Amino acid sequence: MSIMSSKKIGVIGSGTMGSGIVQLAAVSGCEVIMFDAVESASQKAVGKINATLKSLVEKNKITQVDADSAFARIKVGKSLEEFIFCDLVIEAIIEDLAVKKELFKKLEAICIPTCILASNTSSISVTSIGSACKDPGKVIGIHFFNPAPVMPLVEIIPGLATRADITNTATTIIQSWGKTTVLAKDTPGFIVNRVARPYYGEAIRIYEEGIADFATIDWAMKEFGGFKMGPFELMDFIGNDVNFKVTETVWQQFFYDPRYKPSLTQKRLYEAGFWGKKTGRGYYDYSERAVKPEPIKDEATGKQIFMRIIAMLINEAFDALYYKVATKDDLETAMTKGVNYPKGLISWAVELGFANVFKVLDDLHFIYNEERYRPSVFLRSITFANTAKSQ
């Protein structure tokens, strides 16, 4: 057992993400304390983890000995004070800055000085969370993707005050759990939740304009883009409560940049409680007798839909690269391993041709006269440079 895998880990929150992180850490050899303000929720989560481990044994993914050992390393904490000797504490609670800041203030007062305090936030500023602590240098973002034991990617997000040694140690620990890490700048949405926004937002916009229905748009992205799930299927899988709130947060944190503007269509679904598969209804009806609508498989329309959405995604990736949110390699890795894109967006731009992608965006910008469609300055400069070379 490595030094990193024998670390003592604390996890706050027993929901899907929290329990997934607990399972991952325990299977990786760590002693884990899980705490939830509602103790019964923790006990329920432990039961689910035990059932998952048994299922993994049945599928020959792990041995019975390993499952028993992992489960024995999990403890349900009755108070935050039990985190006192943890090497790393990861919070996976509600996406509310005030609540997180209050929690981190308490954790700093309880935990040993060398303990790394991490947030699994998907969209809230790590710098803002860390500002609640006397020593914000030991606060970092460690963003897992759902389900945490399965998804290979983890975003590591140092805040403005995070020390380099904390970033290095956190990265080493997460990599020792078998995860692929990418380093992200502390900007709204980090890498994945920023770059992926057009996959949802532009798909909804196309629907709102009456160009195509949900099923047709989903079909187009799978047929011509090779995506495993269309945008509406994916939003229903993620949960429209989660997806809408992330979109809203990113939009607000970017000072209401129209590129990230949420849609009324999704807001109404959120308000109605139509959150997708988990509630039985979202963009699609998941009730027992529901019949899934058939797409209109028109090739010309399908290709138009695909090019519009992929151009917006590529534009966002180039903007993130231009503003040094992450390196090119980390951007490509994040999108292929974090949200299972068929290929990295920078590579996709090369394949489609910079000029073709730019023309789609430039045409949309001209037609709608909206800043939503403004081409990234980086994509524009590369396109013009390539055009000049060919002349």
C-alpha cells in the first residue's frame, strides 16, 4: 500500500457524489470518515456502498477480500470533530457559497494544520470558498464527475491563494486513486462545465426556434457527431435541477455574458420539478407507458444542427485556451474523459477546418446580431493566419 493510499480521508455529504468519493477512497486503500448533518442519510449511503461493492464482486471487478477490506475502512462520523486527524477533507454538499464558507471555517478550526481542505464544487469559485479560512493556501477544488468511482476524470482547481505544495499533494493523492487529473484555472465552470455549456444551451435554442424537436436534435448529435447521448437525453440523465443551476451560476459569474445565458425552457422544467429520469419526466417522459418520440431523420437538417452546436463548443474550447483556463492537452483530456466526447474539440476543429467552423459562427453572429455567437479571438486569429498562408 502506497503512502498516498494510506491517507486518512474525510468526506462531508452522503449524496451521490459524496458516497461515490467515499467508495473510491476506501477501495483505493484509505481510511474514510463520512459525515452528513443527517446521520440516517450517512447510514443509508453506507448501505448503498455495501450493495455496490457486492455487485462489483459478483461481476468479478474486485475480490471479496478487497470488498470486505474496503468496507471495513469506512466509518460514519457523528460530528465534524472526528475529522481532526484527516490528511484530506472533501466536501460534497449543496452548491451554496455561504454554506460552504461556514463549513470551511469550522473545518479549519477542527483539523490539524497540515490537512488539505477541498471542495467538490462544480461551479463555485474556490478562491471565494477559501476566503473564509485564515489560511486559504490549503484550500483547493477537487471536482469529481458522476459517478465518482467510474468516471476517470478529476479537475484540480487551485484558488488564487492555494499553495503549490497543496496542489501537488492533492494531485498525487487523486492520481493514486487511479484517476486522470487536469489542472484548471479558478474561473466559472472550470474546464468541463464551462466548455460544455453550448452542448445544452445551443440545443435548447435550436428547439426554441422550431428548427427541430428534442428527439431530432439528439439524433443529429449522435448520428453526425458520434456522441453517446444527445443533449436532451444527457440533461435528463444529469438532472435538470443540477444542469440548470450550473448554467445559471456560470452565467452569473461571467457577469451575465450572453454566451452562457440560461433558457426559459429549462427554467420552466426546473420550476415544474421535471428534472429528468430521477423524477420520471424531463424533456422526455419516463413513465411506464410513455412512448419515446421518433426523430425526423432529415440529413440536411441533422448536419445543420450538428455544425451549429459543434461550432459553439469549439469556440468555447478556443476561448478557454486563449484565456489560459487550461493547457491544450488538459482541455482535450477533460472533454473526452469528463463528458465522453468522441474526440477533443481542438482536434475536431482541425478535422472540420478552422475556416469552416469560423464561418458557421460568423454567419450566426451576422444573422442574429447577438454576442452569444461572437467567434473567439483565438479562433479568429488562427483562421485568418491560415487563410493568409494559403494565398
